[in-house]
Amino acid sequence: MCEHAFVRWDGQDVGREREARLPGLAEPSTTRTFDAPEAMGMRFHEVEARSALNRVPGRSLPFNWTVNPYRGCSHACTYCFARPTHRYLDLNAREDFEREIVVKVNVPERLRAELRRPSWKGEAVALGTNTDPYQWVEGRYGLTRAIWEVLLEARNPATVLTKSPLLLRDIDLFKKLVDAAGFAASLSIPTIDERAWRASEPRTPHPRKRIEAVAELNRAGVPAHVLIAPLMPGINDSPKQVEEILALCGEAGATTVGGLGLHLKGEVREIFLDWLRGYRPDLLDRYERLYAGGAFLPRQERDRLAGLIKRGRRRAGVGASRFRVPAAGRAAAEEAEAVDARGSPTPQPRLF
């Protein structure tokens, strides 16, 4: 059995129903709680996944395969596109998504077996496309680090997208992956405005800590990119705010910086609008007009945001040519550049 599975820690509690069945899952699960301030009111459901690699449908992303060690996310971002995925577990997209976290304890072993299949062609694997692989619980289970170890063992290219400087814990593996196969990291930093950050991403690490992580990664020779996303009209899209983030990212040596407008798909629309009623009720009418036609901003608004990013990048001296991304690990860089090339994002699953 892998050393990363079913590990015991001080201060944890196993739920009374050790073989309780998590709603929506056919297999039994073990439920745990942790005696830590960051985990108050949360339950962690240990399950065994039948597979590790997930094929990305369609051709809208620059990678075809993802691995997600966790389902649900304690970061509690109001706009998170992945919230409705909890419906497949018969859980809700609101508080359940933030507090009922599924932990796939056998993902490293499953991934190792799948990468050894003769049919596997060594394509790039992306982490962080659904929920954050470096959310709080990763510090207890270490599944994400175990995944990097497996990918390094297989010399398989990889990318990651996260909001957490916890990824610096694994910088030793990233450096080896860069040389052995190709690797790039992306940090999502929508805003550095204290009020907007605390309101929209209540349990994420401070955005300035993420910028410091970009600098440390790049100093170590690990390509680090930034996504200013989502850009939310009237909340974090002022030229002053965007230019300040870009300037700081430029100072940190960010390889590329891209930006994407907020999209509100399915249940996320009502969840976000409910949040907006409390945070900025003055913007409610504007958002209802902007999203009257669907989940994405109108073309004119998307073009405005793309122009903000493009102008700010020029001033900050940030661009794809500043840092050569290893050929096998260009997925994150290409994703960051996509909004500048197209003027609007292609609908695609992502962390934000």
C-alpha cells in the first residue's frame, strides 16, 4: 500500500460510520474531520478512485488529460466553475462544495498503473483544472506531491494551476520535472485589493503570497505564469488594479500573464448573484444585463478586458518571449496567452 494513503495524524477524528456511503458514490467511504482552525465544519471523505487520468472532452484546451486528487474545494471562491460537479455526489453546489471534500486516497497508485499502459503516449497531464490540488487538505494527505513523484518517475510532462503558495513545498520535484520531461506552473491571482479578495475568495492564501511564489519559482528555473482571472466588471477590472498586478508580476519575473472575464454557467450564476446582493448590490442590475445573453460576457466587454491586459503587459514588460517554456510544458503558458490571441476565452473547464 502506498505510504500516502490512509496515513494517521494527531488531532483527527474518524466519523462514526467508518463504512458510510457518501451520497452519489457507489463505493463506501471513510469520513474524517481535523482539529484545525482551517478545517472547522469540514468533512473529508476518503474514497478509492477507479481511475486517475481524466480525458478532456473536445479540443478547446492545450492538454488532453487531467488528474484531480480532490473533489470540492475549501477555498470557497464565489465564482468557482466546478461547484455544480458536487451534484454528481448528491451534494449541493454551495456549502457542500466548500465543506464536503472528497479525497481520492489511491490516486498515485492508479496513476502509476495508467502511465505504464502500452497505450499511454506520454501526453502532458494538467492538475488544477477542476479544484485546487493545493487546497488546505493537501497539507495533510500529500496526494499532489505523490502525483508529481509518479509523473517524474514516468518522465511525463505536466502543468499545474493553483491559488496557493503551498506548491513551493514541491519545488524540488518541479525542477527535476522541468529537466526530465517539461513542466510549468500557473498562479491564479484575480486581485490584490484586500476587500475584493477577502469577499470573493474567503479561504484562499493572500494574493501577494502568490506573487512571491511566482518569483521564487522563476528564480529556481521553474516557468511560472499568472492568470488574472476571473476579471469581474466593477469589482477587480479597473485599469489601476490590473496595471498594479501586472507590474508586480513583471517584477516577480512571471513568464506570461493572461486574463479572462468572469463566466457564470449553470448554478454558479445564482450563487454569484446571491453573493453580489450582499457584497455590491449596486452592481446587480449591471450584471443581470451583462449576462442576460448567457454565461459569458458580451463581445464588447471581453474585448475591453483583453485590451486592459494587453496594454498592462506592454507597460510591465511581461510576455511569452521573456522566458522560454519547455516544449512539453507549454500548456499553462498557452492557456495564459489564449485571451490575447482570441480576444475572448473559449468555454472550458478551469479552476476559476
